[in-house]
Amino acid sequence: KTYIKSLEEDPIQQILENFQLAISLIQGLEINERNINNFLTNIYFSREINANYLFEISLGRAQRIVWRNILKALGINNPAPPLFISTLPVLRNKFNDHFLVEATAKTLSAILGGSDLIYLEFDEITEEMRAENLAHIHNIFTMESGIGESIDPIAGSFYLDNLTTKIAKQIWDKLKS
């Protein structure tokens, strides 16, 4: 398994660096369909989700679009999908009593952005409290939101589609230069 995670703070730069590393790894392989698909099923892209809700949704969607474009440009047809992981830093301290709301909002933006796996990083919290909070977040999405009843619940949103296109173009242009 290959975990790719940039330490860059800028989210677009994170994705850009992740993809640049993946491209260099792919180019180092002997190109044949078996090797590429084997590699692609074991690649994990990881990035942090921040508080800008709509931007994060569009960023996740743009990440998938650009990755498909990269593979197409490299001549890789019918690729196995990679795993997109979102890490969500959630701080709980004496000044932050709304950490569960923050974690829920970040989780939703990761889901709507197309994350395959979500990892919540709680600060100053016991393992028991972490499990309890994750159960609350899970219940909100499964029992109350109906989010799982649609394949792409935000498809057709002009604002998000437009923002996704702008972000994907920005990342693609930086990759090409």
C-alpha cells in the first residue's frame, strides 16, 4: 500500500504534491495494465479537511476529476480507483464546546466531496469519548440526514459545479506547467 500525503498547508498545493508524487511513481513502473492496476488499487491519497464547507466539497470532487484526467493523459484506460482519505483535525479544549458540530460538518463535506475513508483526529479526548462521538456523527448521517439515499446528493448545484470546475482547472494547469 502506498500512502501519499503532502505536508503542505494550502489544500490545492496538498493535492498537487500528492499527484506529482503519484505521477513519478507511475512513471517509474514498467507500464503494463496489470502493474498499473495493481499499483492503483494500493494507492491512498490523504488530505486534511478544513472548515470551509463548500470549498472542501468542491475540492474533493475536483481531486477525483483531475486524477481521472491524469490517468487519461498517461494513457491508462479503465484504471482501478484509488482510495481518497480525508483527515479531519477536530480540536476540543476549554474554548471549544462545539467540537461535535465541527466534526459533523467536516465529515459531511468529506462525504459530499467523495472521500472513501474518513479519519477524525480528536485532540484532548479519550478513546472512549472518541468512539462515542463517532457513533453520534454516524447516527446523524445514517438516521437523520438521508445522505446515503442518493449517489451524488449535490449533483446539479450550479455553485458547487462551477467551483469544482475552477478548482480542477487550477490544479490541472499547475500540473501541466
